[in-house]
Amino acid sequence: MACALSQRSGSRRAAWIVVIAATAIIALIRVAVPDVAVLDLLITLVVLKSVAAGVILGCAVAASWDRTAARNGVLLGVIAGYLSARAFGTGAGRMSTSAVGEPAWLLLAATAVLAVACAISAQSGFRIRRPDAGEIRVALIAVIALAIGHRILGSIVDRQEFASKGTAWVVMTVCAAAALALTAIAARQLGEQSGAGGKFLWAATALAAASAPTLMLVNGGQWASLESPWVVVLASGVAVALGLRLSKRIPVIAAVVVLAAVPLSELLPFTTAHGAVSIVVKIAALGFGGAALLGALAPASLVDATLGLAIPFAAMTFTSIAVLAYQLSWPPVRLNFAFVESATSTTTIPGDYVNAQTIGTALLFVAIIAVCGAAIRRVPHNSNSAESGVSDAH
């Protein structure tokens, strides 16, 4: 909606001013959260923060998408931000508006400074393209359906925590198939309206699925052995920048293979797959593959681009599947009550960590990515791409 309204306004400076205001709102929420003691107020702040984040994304895309360098800057910020945000999660049980923790002050400051610079340098004669009413209608329906669908499917998966392993796997498989079916319906509608929009949606879905197992580990405590979360920011930023730079030279199928290799790495020995360094390497691979894929398939439609970039944040189904699958494969905690006064708990990593559960998890996520890759190759590509959008804008 923010992207569509920015298109109707046509002013790039106004769009950047709105980004500044939305960033200020998130900063105020960041300040207020530690003092929140009422759940209803926290929920209100969560909704307000989500709206502000959506406004930032929509306005930034509207103001930047018609220029190649600016578009790549938006892709860099969104993809690297998505991959590195969980590194800042506290995991200490404090009140928060996000499961991954509050945004870092330095990132908020950088967003505000860049938005101010863009607002000052915006050229009044270079207007945002006017929107197509049908295009906006289809995109809004698609994003609402996908957001609600993923929320429902994710909650269904979450409720299988205490179910039998057989039941849990059936539910995870069915929910993954249902999420892909929703994506197929939405991509078909976007494809009919704007060509490359459907491909971009499938690419974003592939990134969301490929990153779910790794990002779950980052937020689950494996991150603690690294010295600073900024290592992940640096690794993801460099990898995304390199992927965008090479996006027109690398075949799309190669980027899909890179993404599929990340969940397959779970079949390595436990310490090799879950060590701190390996997680950073996997995040870098996700950044490179995701950037190469999204950069190559960037659509001309601004609202389609906004929809696609929002999908990784909204794909709750894949996150819930990753968490449940990890719980199924994790060895049980054994309590030692030999001494009542000093009960201890020990968790041992079995030598056969690569078992039916971990193999099934890797194959399930690879299958999801393969479906996305096949859909990308199947959809015919036309001239209505981001590059043609740039020339149309001029």
C-alpha cells in the first residue's frame, strides 16, 4: 500500500521523508520497549512497528526501483538485513517486538542518514512512475493471501510440537505443499499482470525456504560463540553485493543450486554443520545466491517488487517447519537426579546425528527450493523487467 500511494504521489522526496518518519517511529518503539509491562501494549507496538517497516520497504522501492544502482542498494539492504537481523536477538526472555530482537541503533541511524541524503538529493523532475490500478489490486490481494496463509500454516506446524514424529512429518509436508500452492496461485496472477513478477515471487520464496534452517540456528544460541553480530552483517553484506554484481552473468539455475546447497549442508557432521564459522559461511552463501537470483529476476512493477521482498519476512511456514524439524532431530535432555541437591542436565550429541530426521529435513527444504527453481524456469520471461522499467521511466 505504501508503494502504491508513493506511486500515486509521484514525489521521490516525499517518499524519502515518509521513510525518515517511519524510521523515527521504530526508534521510538525501540526506546519504549524495555519499559513495557503490559502485553496489550506490546502487541500494539508490534503492529505499529510492522506497519512502519512495511512503509519503509514500500516507499524505498517506489523511490529507487527505476534506477539500477538505487535498486541494487534496496536489494542489498533488504537481503542483508533479512539475513543478519537474527544475529542481534538477545534470547534473554526480555520483552521485545520481535522474536529476533530489536533493531540495532547503528542500523537505524544508517537508515535515517541515507533517507535524509536521498530526500535532499531527490530531483523534482524525476517522478515516480504512475501505477496501474489492476496491477496494484492483484498485488494487494496476493500479499494479503500469502501473509494470512503463511500465518495459518505456520501455526498449524507449531501445534505439532508434542505430536508423534509420523504425524509431525505429515503435517510439515502438507503445509509446505500448501504454501507452495498459494505461491503458485499468486505467481500466476502476478505473471498475467506484469510478467516477471511471478518469477520474482518464486525467487523470494526460494530464499525464504533456503534460509529458514540456518536463521533458526542463529536465533537459537549457536551465534553466541562468535565475538560480534557485525561479523554476520559484514559477511552477508559483502556476499549480497557480490551476488548483485554478478546477477546478470550467473545462470538462474546456478543461483538456485547455491541456495539448495545450504540446507543440504545439514547432512555434515554436527560440529561441522552447526559451528559458528560454518553458520557465517552459510549466511554468506544465502546472501550470494539470493542476491544473484533476485537481482536477475527483478520485475519492472514496483508493487510486485515490494511484494516479493516482503515474502522472506512473512514466510512463517518455513520458519515453523525448520524449528519443528530441529526439535525432532535434537537429542533428548537427560536429567541426573543422583543427588537431589545438585540436579544436573546434560545434552550429548550422538555420533549418528545425521539420521532419518536430519536427512528428511534437508530433503524437504531442497524439494521446496527445487519446486521454486522449476517454476522460475517454467514461467516464460518477457521484456517487462526492471531494466525495461528503467528505460520507461526516462
